[in-house]
Amino acid sequence: MTASIGPTVRRRRLGTELRRLREAHSIKLEEVAERLGLAASTLSRIETGKAPTRTAYLSAMLDLYGVHDPGGRQILVDMARDGHRKGWWAAWEDVLPTGFDVYVGLEAEAASLRAYESIVVHGLLQTEGYARVVMTTVRRRQTPEQIERLVQLRMQRQEVILRADPIELWLILDEAVLRRPMGSPEIMRSQLNHLADASLWPNVTLQVLPFSSGAHPAMNGPFTIIEFPERFDPDVVYTDSVAGQAYLERERDVRARAEAFDLLRAAALSPADSTDLISQLAREIV
């Protein structure tokens, strides 16, 4: 479990409660946005926890939703105030890709991640050299200084898996991830050896989805299921593509990805066989 509740989860809890209150009064989002003088897209970001809300807007919404109990209002006001706090990742705001701060915040406050990767090693298990190759290749318009800051951000993110109360990571890597050369042979060998070592950590389960498994339910791309310490904070599915980040929170969408993950781990090599394959591929690099 995480040591404290951070601003991202606070914003998400507040947004969920505001959406529940609005729907309980059968008021459309667009109607509330108009009354507040906000764009509907802005109110949607507040209700999904992707943006903080001002006290004046919150007070107006609570009046509209009939929340008059001082104690109940204060709880929501406190949530809003906490949602304005800056997370440690704010130090990288100048280089963070648009919208990625939400993912970093959710990851930092998660209890566990279930992730499938088909292109590159998951960021939490990338070595510094491998991460630099990824960033240099993908962020082609960034300066060398910005690339280094992105690499250091990635290394800082890995604290969640190394700290005293680490998150649980269940990672499935497509075999293509292991066989795709990234940088020099030394960088790739080091990355594979790091994966083999990490697969033995008590909070990491690592499986390889072999080419021989054929078609599978995640052929539409990588995804991560984020689970939180408190069960009343529902799971979130995160996906990333050239179109940007997407956060799936509807129960049916999360359930569909959870079912896909279960099928992937059933089709993947066992953790022990996966470690053996990774170590073998590392030895074969010349």
C-alpha cells in the first residue's frame, strides 16, 4: 500500500462524488457547465479527476446538488484543496508529455499494476541506457537536455517498485520486446539481465508471451490496469498511442481489459520459463 493519499487520487475521488451527485439529481453535465460559466470539457475533466476545481466552482456545484450539511461540504472542500497539491513529478512539468502527469500520479499512488507491453520494456523496469534509447528515438524534437530530464523522470518513477512498501507488478512482455535490438549490444544485454533479475523480486511477476501463442486478445495494443489500495477507488485502464493517452474507467471497459489480461497470462510462458528465456537471449547477444 502507498504511504499516503496523493493529489491525483484525491481529485479522482472528488470527481467521482461530484458526478454521482449530479446524476442523482438528473442534471446534465452541459447544464451544470453552463451555470458555472465553464466549458463542458473542463467540467468533464473535473469529474474524471484529471483537473482540480476551484473552491468557488465547488461551492456552486454543492449548492446546485443540495449538499448543505457543513460536515459533508467540508470533506469535499478538503478533497479539492488536497487535489491542488503538487506531486513530486511537478518538477518535470517542463518536459512531461501532455496528459502524462495524470498517469504518473496514478502510478505513484497505486497498489498494483497489471501491464501488457508489445513494443518496449515497461518503464518501471527499463535500465537508464535503454530508456535513453527509447526517449531519443521517440522524442525526436527534444533537446539532449530535455531527453536527459525525461530519462531521470523515468528512473524516479521506478521508486514505486523499489521502496519499502513497493507496488505489485505483474508484467507480460511480448517476445518481440525481447528480440528487438535497442541501442548497442551492451545496452540490450544489460536490459535483459535487469529483467531476469527483476523477475525474481518478490513484488514482480514477469511472463513472456511467445510468438508461438499466435493471435491473442491484446493485438490492439499495450495497456496497464491500475489498482489502488482502497477498494472504493475503482481500477483504471491506461493506454497510450500516437493519438495520446486514454484512461478507461467504465466498469465494462475495465472488466474487458482484465479478462484480456487473464487470457494473456494463461497463454504466456510460466514465470520460471520466462526468466530462462530472457537469460538465454541475453547470453546470445554478441
